[in-house]
Amino acid sequence: MIKARIFSFEDIPSRVEWLNDPKINKTMFFDLPATIEKTEAWFKNKDKTTRIDFSFVEKDILVGMGGFINIDKINANAEFYIMISPLLQGKGYGKLLSLWMYNFAFIELNLHKIYLYTNDDNIAAYKIYEYAGFTLEGILREQKYKSGVFISRRFYGLLRQEWQTKEWKKEIIKYEF
């Protein structure tokens, strides 16, 4: 059974380790190397009105982290992100945790739309998004510069009315699943 909880101070060392891992940072854009000090400062100063961050634990093992940033209450939308432990990637956690968070967004945050960006070559990620019903709204050509190359980014969105038609949709959120 997986337990969802709000990201806490005790999760900082794992976050730093994951962000510095090439399996994670090749698809994300963070100021590297991540450090405990910078991450503690981020944690203390983050705007809790425009973001919510989760940690997911199974049998006392942190399996994933994710959440919503840029929560816009007026326009009822937010940007989704997820990280799976580098040791557990490819085992289905990404799909499971993502679906839980999509349900959270529409049920608890009462959003109209979830959106996300992913690298154009991150096929495993966008297969999960497309399975869930996200629509590819565009490709931002050569949008980000990393490791000496420009990387194209995919922009996806999922609307409330699309979520309502999904077989994986839930009516209530359980924090153990």
C-alpha cells in the first residue's frame, strides 16, 4: 500500500539525491548540483499558496515525489510534475502516482485544467500522459538549453471534462492506495 503525504523537511536529503541523479536531472531543469542548503532554503521559502508537493511512501521506502506548481485559482489550472526514485523507475510507480495526483487536482484543488511540459525525447513519460488522456497542445521547438544542446519540449493539457470520462477517475481521494 502506498501512502501519500505532504512533502516534509525529512524528504529533503532524498530530493537532493534524486535531483543530482542523471536519471532524474536529464529530464528536468534545475540549478545543479542540488544541495541540502539550497533545498532547505527552497522548502522554507516556497509559496504554499501556489504549489503543493507530495511524497509517496511504500513500506517505509520513498518511491516518488510530485505535485502541482503555478496553481492559478482564478483560471483554475496548475502545472503537474513528478519524480520517481531512480532505483524504482520502470516499475509502474509513475503511472500509479500520476493518476492519483490527477484525481487530487480535480477533486481537492477543483481545477479546470492540469498541464505539463516534458522533453520531446522522454517517451516513457509522455506515454503515461497520453494514456491518462492528456492532449498534446504543442511542441516548443528547441525551448531549453542543456548539456550543450537545445531540447524541444512537449506541452500537454488535461481538462476537467476529459478527466470525467476516464475509467481511472475517482470520486474521493484516499491517502492510502
